[in-house]
Amino acid sequence: MKKILTTVATVVALCSAVSVQARPLDAIQKSGSITMGSEGQYAPFNFFRGKELTGYEIDVAEAVAKKMGLKYEWKAVGFDALLTGLAQDRWDLVIASHAITPEREKAVSFTLPHYCSGGIIVAMTPAIKTAKDLAGKVVAVQTGTTYLEHVKKVPGVKEVKNFPTDEAARNALVSKRVDAWVTDRFVAKEMISKNAKAGFNTGDMLFVEQVAAAVSKGNTGLSDAYNKALKELIADGTIKAISEKYFHEDVTCK
Ligand code: ARG
């Protein structure tokens, strides 16, 4: 028994010795560069133009980093891996349109929001517009999103189909493999304005949400510095200008 306990103690000690901690602000400042994670498949918030990661929240995060006096480096991975990567110290901050939810707040700390939006119904027919119209229907959503959580709660939905990206969920709608797609209202708006003849119809917003960047749980040094910079950039009109470039309107929370 004693031997087992000693072994357990050794394993625990070894694990904590190699366990990585998210970098506090002073370590980031010392290195001069912040590592940020995003997805790159959620236009116009985060997407690739050729090899370059760009979009509203990419520009916002780069402006914030600059204001903080930091250089930055991007890592683009699947949406599902982003928040867990914070705890593993793979990046210092994640910005990929995560809404602030009580569930996520158990695992990470959120900054102030960089936009306010909500989930909207999109269909290829004007007949599917409201939550009630989703009864008996098959609905596409991206895995791990708030859209999935909300659509699951809509009474009578026949099936909620999960897709690894929001674009794949949209494609399922286009090819009529599903009856409706629930996505962000600004994603839908931009997509429809660029594909006016494709036959998309938007319906009601199912819920509203505040969207923010996330840092590892309790990394308040970093989130405080980020928030201070973001507030200054909102006050001086920088964020509004970035927003108008992508959405032709100001998407920040009023
Ligand atoms: N706003 C939604 C959420 O909080 C969707 C985010 C999707 N983001 C992305 N990069 N695909 O879950």
C-alpha cells in the first residue's frame, strides 16, 4: 500500500512539474509578442483571404495587441480546439466569435465583448421563419456553438445536424440536405448580400448574445490590459471603422 501511495505521489508531482501555465501579462510583455488563436472559417468575422487570416475580429485583436505595445502571432485551428488550447498554453488569447455563456465561463475568462449579435434562422424558403416553423424540420448548425445549444431547446425540431464548420452547415442548406441553418445574424446578412440570387431567406433571431475574446481562466492581468486597450479603441472610433469596413454598420454592443 505504502509503495502504491508513493508511486501515486510521484506521478502527481511529475504531472504538476510538467503542467504548463498560461502566460501571465508580464511574461507576454517580456517576450514582446502575444499568440492568438482563431478559426478562419467564419466570414466576415474570421476568414482566410488567400493565406492571410483576416476579418472583423482579426483586425480588432491586432489593433488591441498594437495598442498594448505587442507584436502578435496567429494560430488557426478548428473551432472545437480553441478554448481547450488556452488551458494547454497553446495560445494566450482566443478570438473566434465565442459568445459569453455561463458554461464557457466555467473553463475560461472572457474579455469585454467586441460585438453583440444573435442566432438567426436561414432557409431556402420564406415559409420557415420562426422558431415554431422549425417544428418537424432538420436544422444545420456548427458543432460546439451556441446555435446548437439553442436549437436543441426549440420544441418539435425533428433533427439537429452538426457540422464541423459553419460553412459546411450552410452548404448542407444549399444542397437541401437540411431544411434550415441557424447562424449569426451578421454572417447571414453578409453572405446573403454577396449571394443575392442564391435564394436564401432570413427569419427570426432565436436569441441574442455578447461575443468576446477569451483568455485562460483567471488570467485577469491579460484580460484587464486587453479591456483597457479595447475601450480606448472603441472611444477613439477605431473599432467602429473596422466594423464598417466589414459590415457597413457598427456591430459593437450599444
Ligand atoms: N457565436 C457562436 C458561439 O458563440 C458561434 C461562434 C462560431 N465561431 C466560429 N469561429 N465558427 O458559439
